[in-house]
Amino acid sequence: MEKAEMFLSLKETLVLLEEEDLLARIEEALTSGVDPLAIIERGLLPGLKVIGEKFQDEEIFLPELMRSALIFQGVMAVLQPKIREQGRIIQKKGTVVIGTVKGDIHTIGKNIVRLLLEIGGFEVHDLGVDVDTFKFIEKAKEVNADIIALSALLTSTLSGQRDVVEALAGQDLRRRFKVIVGGGAATEKWAEEIKADGYAETAPAAVELAEGLVARRLREGGRGL
Amino acid sequence: MNLAEFFTGEELEQVHGASLLVLEEVGILVRNEKARRIFAGAGAGVDGTTNLVKIPRRVVEECRRCFPPSFTFRGRDPLYDRTIPADGPLMVTASSAPDIVDRQTGEVRRATARDLGQIARMVQELPGFDVFSISTLVADAPEGHLSLVRFYEALKNTTKPVRSNTPNMKELKEVLALGEIAAGGAEAYLKRPLLNHHYCPVVSPLTMDVESTEAVIYLAERGLPVYGTICPNGGMSSPLSPLATLVQGNAEFLALGTLMQLVKNGTPLIYAVLATIADLRSGNYAPGAVETAILQVAFSQMARYYRVPSGGYIGLTNSQENDVQSGYETGIGTTAALLGGCDLLNMGGLLGSLMVFDFTKLVIDHEIALMLKQLKKGVSFLPEDIGLKEIGQVGPGGSFLDHEDTLRRMRTTAFIPRVATREMRERWEAAGRIGADKRARQEAERILAREVRERLDKETDRRIKERFDFLSCFS
């Protein structure tokens, strides 16, 4: 099979969510000496792009988007060791600390965002649910995060997002980390009100938001500001 | 009236059996330590590492036998006390929206204490609403006193039963202190607890949280009115199959009901739900979906199987304005619930998936509420209603318009709407082509223009402010 044809078949297999077939094809490609980074860049990422577009057009539904992300993650678990063996690394886009705020134990939306951030190339530290305000900050400092992502589903726990922003300001750390908010109860307006750095209504939008903020941080002069 | 039903008796048994299996074999994650101890004390298996509680069917069945068949909401004025199912269907406002549509600008903004006071006043004036479930949050409440400000504004403006939640025990105790002052002392309050508490202690799938569960235990121990709503969201927090969502949600209700009986035998409860199927194109929440109505009917039938009152957040809309979608979603949802035997409908005043309160929507929903109550009455079947005398007197070709029987019944038989138009086109055009939305807005303004009546007497209000001095800013 021609290389271009092979990459196209990988892309299409991912779009069709044929996990076993995809793994077999990748195994075959690796055996025949194809560069694992090229598999990602020329086969899988174009596949994810198509899936993203189809999701926008409501051609595929959220559970399919999730499934594709999980398949991608499974495939990456095979490819990453090969890339490391070659002494190369995949540059991460940034580091995100994520969790559901104090008093709220809703997890599903937050997990979708985590997964899409991970496959989008971010290193994600998930603190889980009902997370104490200061735990977000401690973790962000520990892993030198770019972004703190706060989820809240309940209108009654939404103020937990503001608490984190205020606690950061209180510790003179507000400019060090970008704070993004989401979840059923959050809105663009709320994000503005509490002076968060961004809000996203959907998980794919959260990834775009995170990418934009990391790029802005770089323009602003990098980490540790 | 024969209620709408989806299931045979045998199928109800199957759902019940499946839910028991879920509790016995899958178990429920109980994050509240006191609740774990209570379950363990009753013979449930508690895993100390994972906090997973497996409840044997014997424990559930014993508690189920103690479920009382009725629940009473008390108002500050006993005239407004309501017991379900006897006084049902109760029409209740939908609650806890952070935002409001500004009456002047039409823009959406955060709700304030002043807004909430006006909403409570409207609910007092609208006879179709039985219970005021506190419609909005309050953005200008002092830190840590959100619930107190909400309940205070409610009590100050309505004497109907007030219902809401609290985020933590500190705020719950503060609210109870307020209730005691309003009732005229702790003892009087215990005799007539005039605040009604509501929580969602079970977060689907199969998880009991810390704070709400603590509040439910605390209130049940003291015999104060409290109930929970179960909110599985098919495809997200419960299986996509509506039947499986019923099985899981029913297990979640049974777990909560069991805990409440273990705390105190005979604690009244309501089998209340907000069961939905997610819009899986995007994962968006869809309380306005017809599946919410379908699931409400199914859960109401389960409530009857357990002989407990049935309730739900039903008739909510996903629409962001008072448009056609808002009307048909509220109409279909509430009608299905009513015909399915739901005793309590949290249905009034909110747009946009429970996020925004709107006075116009409240007035439209009030009209729907009155229509539903009318529907529930059905056809009166008394001997004098059969009409043989009147049919004989008027005879073929006559008119009933001026018949004595028509005059006697004309103000009571048909529901007279205030929002819906009955005008012919020409008159409607001549009057400025005013639609339901605008008429409802005018009605809201008309009600709010009435003289404000303080519903708390001066002395009680003084005592409340003496105890909570920061409330002086909210008078």
C-alpha cells in the first residue's frame, strides 16, 4: 500500500470508530517501518479533524465523539512508547488542572472536557469532584499549570468558581494561572462577572479556549508572570 | 379519572425487583459518613474504603412499608396548607434560577433580593400557585447568608407554603432560626413547621452527596418537612433506555426513602423526579423534551405502586423566551404529568433550562396551572349535571343561552382565561394585535402595581432583624 493511501485508510478507520481494525492497521504500519509520529500527524489527527467537523454539523453525536477520543487515547498508548524509544517526545500544548468545585459532585461534563483536552495534547491533572478551593491552587503551583479549569453544574455551587479566582488574587497568583469555567450553571456573563479568563459552553469549545489562552500566555511572555 | 399508565402490574413488579437488585448488587456510593453509619446499622454492607453501600432487599422492603401515603406543605397562613395527594395537583414555581429577565430592559441579568420579593408577591397574588418554591438565587446576599435572604424575602411577601434548599448546614440552621422567629418560637415551629425543605441528595448515577444528605438526615430526625428530587439524565448519568433510567432512578428514590425511614420511621416523603434524556447531538440538558414527560408519567406510576405522593419538575422549557416552543413544552409536559397522576408540578416561571426567571412566563404558566386544575376536575357527574330537564325544556331548535341553568353555571363551569385571546380577528387587529406574551406582561405589571402588603407583622420583622442585623439592608 502506498504511504498516502495508508494514512488515508487510518484516518477513515478512525472516523468509522473501528477500534480493532485501526489498531491492527497501526501495528502493520509500525512493522513495515512507518514513522509513529507520521501516523499521528498524517493519519490520526486528520481523522480527529473530520470527526470534529462532523460533530459540529450534528452528523455524529456526542457519544461518538467520546468514543473516537477514547480510541485515539488507546492508539496513543501504543504509539507513544515507540516515539520515546526513538528519543523523541511529543510536545505538550500546556498543563491544565481540572476539577468540579466544592460542594458539587457532578463529574460527567468535567470528564468529557478532560478527555478532549488530553487528546488535544494537554497534560491534564484531574482533581475529581467536590474539590477544595485551595487544592486547585496547590496543585496548579505543584505542576506549574497554565490553566485551572473549574466545573460546576449546580447554580448553588457556582460561587465555588468565584472562590478560586478570588483566592488566587488573595495569594497574588491571579496572573500566574489562566482560569476557565464551564458546566451547566456557568455562562459567559458569569465568567466575565467573576473575572475568569474564559468560558466554554461545550467540551470541544473548551479545548479551543485552552489553546487560545496558552497561545496568549506565550505572547504575554510565557510562564510565571 | 383513569390515569395514564404505561405498565402492567407485573411490569411494575419487574421494575421494583430490578431496582432492588441494583441496590443489593451494584450498591450506592454514600459520601456522607453519618448516612453510611445509619445504613450499616440497618444491616447494609458498607465498604469502608470505597464508601459503597449495598442495601439488602429486606432493609428496603421493611422501610418501604413505613412510607407514609401523604405529605403536607404548611404556609404561614393555615388557609394555604396543602396535603398531597388529597389536595393535588399542586402547582409550584420552578426554582433556583440565577438570572432574571429584567422587567424594564428585557435583558437577562442576575436576580436580586428585590426581584425575589416581587416574585413572592406575585405568587401570593396568583391563586393557581399553591407553593412558592423560591424562584431565584439572590446575587446581592451577603456571603454565607444566601438562603437566609431568600427565605426572608419569601416570608415577607407570601403566606403560602415556601419551599427551598440550603447549600450547607450553617445556612440550614440559620434558615430554621428564621422560621422559628416567624412562627413565634421554637416550640410553635415544631408544631407548625412553615418552611419546607427540598434537596437533591442523590446525584445520578447512584451517589449520595455530603451536605444535602446531612441536611435531609438533620431535618428528618426533627420531624421537619423535607423531600428529595431524583434527576437521572438518560445517556449521561443513567442508561439511555428510558426503562433503565426508570430502574436506576427508582433505585435512587428507594435508597433515599430507605435512609429517611431509617432516620425516623414514618418520615413523610414525595417521590419527586426530574428525569430526562440528554440531547446526545451535543450532550445538552433537555428538560423540555417530550421524554421528560414520558418519564414523569412512568415515575408517577411507580409512586402509586409505592402508595406515596408523586411530584416532579415538569413542564420546564429549553426555550430562552416566551415563544411557541416555551408554550408547547410546558403544555405537553404538564398535561402528560397531570394525566399520569403527578400530584405536585414544579412548573412555573423559568426559561432556558431552569436558568432564567421571567415574570411573563410566570403569568403564562399560572394560566396553564389553572387550566390543568380545570382538566383534573374532568366532567362532573352529579344527578343535576345529566341535563335531561334542560334538554327537554329547550327542545329541538331552541337555545340554552338564556336558560336559568346557563345563568347559574356561567361563571363556574368554564375556565375564564386572562392571557389567552378569544377575540375575532378584526377586533384583535383593531386592539393592536396583542399576543399572549404581551398580555401576560401587562398582567404581571398590573399585579405588581397593586399596593404592597407586608406579610410579616412589624414586631416579627423587628425580631428577625434583631437576630440577623444585615437583613436591615433588604427592607
